[in-house]
Amino acid sequence: MLDSVPDPRVKYPPMPADNTPSLTIGRLAKAAGVGVETVRYYEQRGILPQPPRDEGVRRYPSDFVNRIRFVKRAQTLGFTLDEISELLKLEDGAQRHSIRAIARQRLTEIEAKVADLQRMRSTLKRVLAECEQKGTSVRCPIIATIAEDERN
């Protein structure tokens, strides 16, 4: 397990005052729609600051729910946990060029995947049409195309 010493580079939100709602790890996980293991994993990765224990129980600020939701949303957009961690470190907006660089890199990767998918779509449409037009006495163009790609 990773050491629980706070990372000085991470901006820790202020802990709630006694009258501000705070959550146990179970309630935090439930409110954010994740499992307790996910919260612990995010703490280990430095994505979620680990609050100190109060009478043996960690109390999480309620705004951690939004932080976890941000992480999950960013993951659905294709960002890695390392990239999300960087985004969270930059969240004050002071280094927008860094945020743009991360987003630009993600966009480049997505565009490459889209281009690959379009090529795959085009090839599959072509060989499917060929397969439908040729009789059973000729080798299936789908199998032939896949076998051909293996040799190249």
C-alpha cells in the first residue's frame, strides 16, 4: 500500500468545519456512484487526497463527490488516470496551456482511432458486398481479406 503522507504538490481542499457535511468513505462512494475500492484506489493514485483520521474514521468533504464524478466523466471521454491527475493539479486554470496540451493530445489520439474505424468500416462494407455477390464455389472475400492482412 502507498504511504499516506500527503503529496505537497496536490491542492487539498479545506476540511469541512464541524457544521459542514462530511462523509465516511462508504457514503462518499455511494454518493459518487462508485465502490469503496475505487475511492481507495484514487487515494493511492494521488487523484483523491486522503483526509486525516478523526477518531479512527476518515471524514471526506462533500465536494469530493464532484471530484470523483469529474474523474469518471473524464475517463468516459478517454482520458487516462495520469492525464486526469494532471488536469486536477491544473484545475485552478493558471496553466491553461498545459490543459490544452493534454486535451489536444487526447483529440489527436481520438482522430487517429476514428480514421482507423472508418478504414475498417470501408473494408468490411466492401468485402461484405463481394461476399454477397459471389457464389459458394469461390473463397469467401471476408476470410481472404483477413488472411491477406495477416501476411502484410
